[in-house]
Amino acid sequence: MSIAKAIVITGNGTNCEREMAHACRLAGFAIADIVNIWDIYSGKIDIRNYDFLNLPGGFMDGDDLGSAKAGANRIKFAPIPDQKKRLLDLIVGFIDEGKLVLGVCNGFQLLIKLGLVPAFSKGIIRQEATLTNNDSARFEDRWVWLKADAKSPCIFTKGIDSIELPVRHGEGRLVVADEKILRKIHDSHVAPLYYTLPGGKSPTMEYPYNPNGSTDGIAGLCDTTGRVFGMMPHPEAYTHRINHPRWTREQDLPEEGMGLKFFQNAAEYLKG
């Protein structure tokens, strides 16, 4: 693909769209448009003209009804008038064409409540897990260590081992009520990222290293294709060493922030 085009959807309370678009540009995307969701509903913008769909963090609809629930219902049920389709239909078609979707924080909450991750129910879009209030009963704003699963099909985590990223959320605890779904998640390696102790190798439930109490320490989920990925930590918030809170004290921090790798992987995949 000669020119890969990224779209970053904003509106209704998202607040990380500029950082996400900046990360896309740094990673090599020739185009990284920030688009208000209502320009999509009006027909002014068509997501099918893009290759990489980004759903940034924030507090969509004020997290009324629970994080991203109102937004998910809008996407599932509200039609786009001139196309007589729901936005969900367009997103599913976008995925079926082999394109990429990344949801971070509020975007992950949206993906999971739309049923687009882990998405084991082929042909049926059904929510199979949820993200709910942190075990700490407080908003968590801290940096965490993560471990990537090398066996995961996730294209975004390729080449990543241990990584440090910030989290900032009040509803980030992953809950999988169905034991069969949880077993499928592990067997299919569609949990590409886990919370660990600093520099650790194994998932942890220990607070504050697992900041929200997520089941089995899971920090993100992808679908079985590896092209749709949602995560609670913010990779777009660590694209340069000066984004790190200890950049003046840790002289060995590289110029390039760890989070940029997720977006570089997306760009490399689309080039291929």
C-alpha cells in the first residue's frame, strides 16, 4: 500500500485524539485525519477511505450508563442517513477488508462493548466481556509495566517484550464472566498484553502494578485476526523520552518512546 491513511475519531468527550494522530504521523502514516464522529454520521466523511481506524481515549458521553455504553449503542443502532447503514456495519466491513482498528482506553471500552474484541462468535456480534470499575474504587493515573505475549496474533504488539506505559482510567477492570470465553482468550492468545511487576515476565494481580484488578492481569484484547486491538494503557502518550516522568533522571531512556512501536507495527503491516 503506497500511502496508508489513518483516521482518528473524536467527539462526544474523547480527549486524546491529537496525541493519537501525532503518533500515527511519527510512525509513518502520510495522512492522519482527526474526524468528528458527527461528520461520519452526516455523510461528510466515509471511514472506508482510510486504512487504519483509531478510537482514542477520553470520557465518551461522560461515561453515562457506564464507560462507552452510550457510544456503543449509538454505533450499533443509529443509521447513517444517506447510506442507510449503521456505523457498526461500516466498521465490520472495514475489518473484513483486512484493515486495522486500534482502541485505547475509552476506545477499548467501546470495542469490547461493541463485541469487536475478542469476537469469538463468528457471524454474530455479541459482547463477550466487559470493562468496569477499578478494584481500587478510584481513578488510576500511574505508569505500569506490561508484558507482551509473543504467541499472540496481534500485529500491534509484534517485537514488543516488556514495556512501560501510562494508564488513566476509572473503569479499566476487565471482567470475563464466562469461563469458556476466558479459556478461549488464553488458548487463542488474544490477550496480547498483561500487567506485570516492574520489568516482570508474569501477569500479576498485585496492586498497584495491576492498577484495576483485571482478570488474570489482562491489559488488552485483540480479535483472532490480530488486526483489531483494544488496550487500557496509552501508547500514544509515550512517543518520546520526555513523555516519561523520569526522563531527567534516567539517562539511558531512548529518544523514541516505547509506545510508538504499536503505531509503527500498524504502518509496517499496511505497507506489506
